[in-house]
Amino acid sequence: MTNPMIRIHDVSTNTITDREMNAEEFAQYEADQAASATQAAAEAAKAAEKEALLERLGITADEAKLLLG
């Protein structure tokens, strides 16, 4: 598999260069992707916990906002 491409746009000369990521850039790209996936999973878990709590309380999200706001 080839590495993802990087597009570099030099606005001073209006030159666009496309190239593959080097090893260091690709490692950072993979780390960023993993961190993003971890964050998305954490946010999904938090939303599920919030929904479960509202379900146990027998109220809607709008009703909770009224109580807290």
C-alpha cells in the first residue's frame, strides 16, 4: 500500500505539489487517526451513558435541559 498523499500549495508562487507522506509524516498520520478514533469512541460512550441515565429517570433531553438550565 502506498502512503497517503500530501498537497502543498505555495501561495507566494501559486505552485501546487502533490507527494506521498514520508515515514515520519505517515507515523504521525496514523497516530492522529488512532487518537481521533479513540476520541470518537469516548464521545459515543458518553452519549450512550447520558441516554441511559435519561431513560432511567424517565425524562427526555429537552426536559433535562429545562431542569438544569
